[in-house]
Amino acid sequence: MPSRRIIRPAALPDDAEAILNVFAAAKAVMRASGNRRQWIDGYPSLDAVAEDIDRHGAYVVEDDGTVVGYFAFLASPEPTYAIIYDGEWIDDVAPYHVVHRIASVPQAHGVFRDIMDFCFAADPNIRIDTHRDNAIMRHCIAAYGFTYCGIILLANGHERLAYQRIVNPI
């Protein structure tokens, strides 16, 4: 029987241990695939999750009641997206949502697609970014139909590759 996957709002402290386990599993996959510079120094933390919850944008992905993924789905504006280098957004005027901190356990397949399907059901204009070394996420982003738009800088000055997808643009 196939698993029953649901996406629901995250809750602290109830989901804390499960979310930290998902982050740890995702970091292990990153490191094994050569991505050693992203998600370092204790990031992402439960403080980041708490901020996502405060912004009404923290979600967990469950398979048969077990948390197998986490992501933040946050309404614009995203301050780090105000300036983009070496490119431009597809649409730099319309409101959008941003997806951050996507993580899943390696044995759960199709989580990225399920997250994106959930997000696009809520907003047709989505932006996302990732580290240059995150080949797995870059592949997932491209496979879902996002367009590479340029480079943004995080608050700490680190660069990220930025993407946008608009479903049925006018």
C-alpha cells in the first residue's frame, strides 16, 4: 500500500525533534554529494523554524504520520531578493512567495515535487534560491520548470543562485 503523504503547518515544540532529524539527514546528503559549504554553523536551527512559524510559513511533510520533510513558504517581500546580480527576475513587480529551507530524509522520494505542487496551489509566482554547490537542489529546481534569474546575496553576504517560476504568466 502506498504511503499517505500530507503537508501540514509545523508546530513547536511538538515537531522539534523530527525537524532537527530531517535537517541532519539533509545535511548528510549534502555533504555526501560534495556540498560542504551550505547549512553550516548550526543552520538551519529551531530559531529559524520559530521565525517561519511566526510568519505563518513553516510546514512539515509527513508520510503515514512520520515527518519526512520540512520547508518554509513565505509571502513576499524577501529582503535578500531586492537586488539581483547578473540577471533579472521574470516579474519584479507582482507579489510572490519564496520557498526556503527545503529538507527531507533520503528514503522519502518525491518530496520536492510534493512541496512545489503544494506551493503553486497557493501562489502561481514562486521564487527560490540555492547554493551553487547544491547540485541536487539545482537539479530539482530545473526539473520543476524554474528559470534561473541571477545571483542574490544573503544577509551575511553569501551568494545564492536565484530562480523564479510563474504558472500561466499574463
